[in-house]
Amino acid sequence: MPNLEHPAYPSATLLHLESLVPCRESQVSMLLSIFGERQQFSFPSIFIYGHTSSGKTYVMQTLLNTLQLPHVFVNCVEYFTSRLLLEEILIQLQSCSSETKQTSHVPCDTFNDFVRLFKQAVASRELQDQTLYIVLDRAEQLREMEANILPAFLRLQELTDRNVTVVLLSEIVWELFRPNTGCFEPFTLYFPDYSIGHLQKILSQNHPPEYSVDFYAAYINILLGVFYMVCRDLKELQHLAALNFSKYCEPVVRGEASERDTRKLWKNIEPHLKKAMQTVYLREISSSQWERLQCDDREPGQLKGLSAHTHVELPYYSKFLLIAAYLASYNPVRTDKRFFLKHHGKIRKTNFMKKHEKISSLVTLQLLSMVDHNDQLGGPRYKCTVSLDFIRAIARTVNFDIIKYLYDFL
């Protein structure tokens, strides 16, 4: 009995869709209820949020493609200005219409221009008879654009008088989006993190055909037993699973163990998984570099150029706090004005390190160390203890070019 049911779509299509989105059936079922039938007006705007690798982008793309719903999918990081964003939406709309044989660039300077051009673009018969979905991935970037962009997208159905739904995908909650002046409230839908059971089920689906399902499931169980506490990012775990599976199979390939000999298989893979613990987020090194490390006999602690802290997952704002602490630890005080002030005037004294809880957590993780005693009048002082390679990796995750702000690189 399928979990997904909808009168507008064949049961075979829904069954296929359900197989493509494991462990996200409840979210897909909710979206199907909101979408309704093709010709019906759907909710004007939907806000989907959840942590990274919780399936937001994948589920939305899979849902729209499998049901063949007309849609536009734009990443707001790639199209980072309002003009680029609006023009890309119009270009993709041209490809949705069968009447447009060739897409062409259409200049669009304001949202008023966009509304006018949007009405022209959806004039074709097939776009008028069904709901059009505009999906804005990494929608938190909209906050960096003009103040009218986000409220206008939320009311696009009203402004255009067309059957269109805007879907915002984000890693932050709606409360951080809502403008102070108020706006139309979207329907919000939360994507929770995958549990260890969900990850086991999803990762086990990628088993190689030459090995049994149980054999690969046992490997995934070992992998999650090692990495689940330090990494719950599905993409990273998929990468780790693919990268280390050949090493896990070595005793079976050499005839030294059977697929059921879990003890020997674990003993063979254990030292390599310990190495991988130091490079959980493999965006710091390439796969070929990692494969060379697998063949290296050095101890994990001797890995060159890799930080011992690379497996630590930090909250978004704690990353900025750590970057600020690194700059304060290694830049001379006199350079602050040069790096961080456009106009050298009086600086109002602010208590930057006000939230003691975040500092304490960074100290616990040994990313910061206290250099003064608590009884000193100026309050405790801290020094950043991470390496340059590590702080550069952290800075890359928040799109901050730390080298531009380091005195040693002037």
C-alpha cells in the first residue's frame, strides 16, 4: 500500500515518486496536498526550511520532475543580484513554453518590469492551464537584495494575477526572514534532519550489484557507527561510503574472509576509517589525494596539511566568531581600522564577546584557549588556536575571504 495518494496522479507515478524520496514521504504528501490539482490555484508562497542535506532541494526537484509540473529552479547564490535573478527566471520561463523556440536574454531592471515580462512569458496555453512553480534555492540570499524583492515574491500570484506559486528553500527559519515592515506570510514546512535509521536506509540503497544487500548494509552500519556523531551530512556520508568501500571489500576480494566475517572486515577497515575521521569534509582535499593517503602507511596524526579539528561541525554564527577570534589573535591591533573601517573616525566601544556561552563552547572544542585569568578587570581573554588551513576551510563555508584581512599577507 503506497503512502502517497492523490486523485490527480496515477498510482504508478506516485509509487515511483515514493521510491525516489525515501524517508521523506510525509513531507511529499504534505506538498501534494498543498499543490492540489494542476489547474487549481495553489498557495501563493511556500517556505521550506531545514539544515543542510535534509533533502529540501532534492525532494523538490524530484517531485516537480516526476509529476512533470512546469517550474523554474534558480539558485540564489549563483544569481546573487536581483537583476540576475529576475532575468534567469524569465529565461527559464521561455524554455517552459512550447511556443518559444529559442531562449533569448531579456533585460529586467526592476520588479515592475519583471511582472510585466512575466505575464507575457506565461501567455502560452500550457502555462495558463496549470500552476507554475518558481523555486528559489538558498533563499536566504534574498535578504541581501533590495528590500522589496522578498515581499514581492511572496505576493507574486496577487501582483501578476496568474496561477503561480513561489517556493523558497532555506537553511534558516522564517523568523529571520520576516521584514520589519511586515509581509505576506508563506506556508512553512520543516524538513527535519535524517535520523540514523533514515541514513542507514538511504545509504544502503546504493549497494553495488556484485555484492549482496546485507553485505553492503553491514558496511553502512559500521560507517555510521564511526561517523554519525561527528557528521550527519548525507552528501558527505555518501562520499565517504563510496570512497572507503573498496578498502572494506579487500579481505573478500583476496579470499581471506567471507561476506559474513564481520570481525575480519572491521579489523581491516578500522585504521582507514580513523584516517577518514580527520578528513570528514572531503571538500578540503580531492578524491585522488585521499586515495593516495589510503595507500600511505603513516599514522593518522601525521597527515600533512590537515587539521585535527576538521571533523567539528560549527553553527553558522560560531564560524564567524571563530574567524573574528583568529583575526584578533594574529593581526596587530593598529591594523583594525585599516581592515574594517571605510572611514577612519571615532570607534564606539562595543562588547563584541557578549555571549559567553558561544565562547565557552569554542573553548571546550579547543578552538580557543584562555590566556588571562577570570579575575582580571578587563574580563577573560582568549586566543584562537586553530591552524591557518583550518580557518581558511571554515571561512570558505561562509564565503569569507580571510586572506584579505590578514596582516601577514599584505
